[in-house]
Amino acid sequence: METQFWLHYIGIGLYRHKHFEIESLRLGVQRAISFHLIKKFRFGEPVLLAHYHGRKSQSAEVFGYFVINGLTHNLPKEIYNDLLETLDIEKIDNTSRTESRACGSYTVASTVYVNETLESLAEKIEKACKKHDINPNKFKFFIKGRYIPFKNSFVLSPAKFTRSYMRIKLDGFDLKMQQVEDENLVWVLDYEKRAYLSKKQRDALLSYKLDEYLEENKK
């Protein structure tokens, strides 16, 4: 029996497999998404993660997945405040923290736990932006969630390449779903994207996180 899944590629220029897993186990997965695609996704839905192995071989190694539990954005404060007035909110956590990933860095300013779907969030963001006569495509959006690695990766061949997300059909493949965390909307400030990390920079950044991760999980 065939089942459809979302598939997303992780760029090898920024992330080798082990580096991605170290970061994602600590911070969760957070991947950029075009605003117009948000409505196509659902909270609690899995997204398969893979490395693409060249246009000649046209194959991809699928090594894990994440379950969508949140949407991250960098909307201006005035638009964000208007958006908050329209949301069905459970609670707000204004704890501030800085996160540095291989793909970029930012400051988390607020996390809002909501009773919303991704579709309703996108619609309300669109309305808040329209009120200020601004196109939401000007801003950054990311879907996020807990990372679950596969014990054994598998290869898709042939596989098409995309920098976005695609739907694929897998025969006889089933995912044991993990408990999904509460749906949330995360507001970030001072987002800086990285296009490339040298091996030295990558190892310096992520080996530090590996030390932290091992220390935190001694118990």
C-alpha cells in the first residue's frame, strides 16, 4: 500500500549528516518555507529528511524525519502585535534566548502556544500584513519540530531534486508517530542567514554543541 510523505533535502554545504543530527537533537529541526506553502502543511505531519547524492546518480539518502509542531517567523513588531489579537492563544512564553545554527542565527523573542492550524495561521498572518499593506513574502518563515533519526537510512532511486518540499509515494513504508508537542508560533529577531560554512567553521560551531549535548545527557 502506497503512502504519501513530504520530503525535504538538507544541503551538504552546511550540514554533514552527523552535524545535522547533533544540532537537531539539541534544538529541533527548523527549515525555511515559502509563505505560500504553509497552508499545504498540517501540525503533527511528518517531513522526511534526506541528502541528495548528485544529479548524475539521481538518488537520495533518507536518514530521519521531523513532526511539525511550530511555525517560526520574523514579522515586524507592529504586524506581530496585530496578529496576536486574532489568535486563539493557550499561553505566551516571553523567555528570550539566542540560537546559533549552521544555517543561521537569531534571537527567540516570544513563543505563543495556540489552538490553530497552519492554514488558519497563514490566513491570519496574511490579514495582519494586508492591514499594513505589506506582502508576507517579504518575511522569513520556518516550519519546526522534533527530530527523529532512523536507525537505518534508506535510499530513494531515482530521486528528483528540489530546494523546497515535495510529495513522494512510498510503498509499504510506515512511521511510528511520536507524541507531538503543543502547537506554537515563534517570533524571532535579528535573523542572519549563513550560505556556507567552511569545514573549520562547521566543526568549531558544532563540536561545541556536541560537547554541550553530551554533557546535558550524561544522566
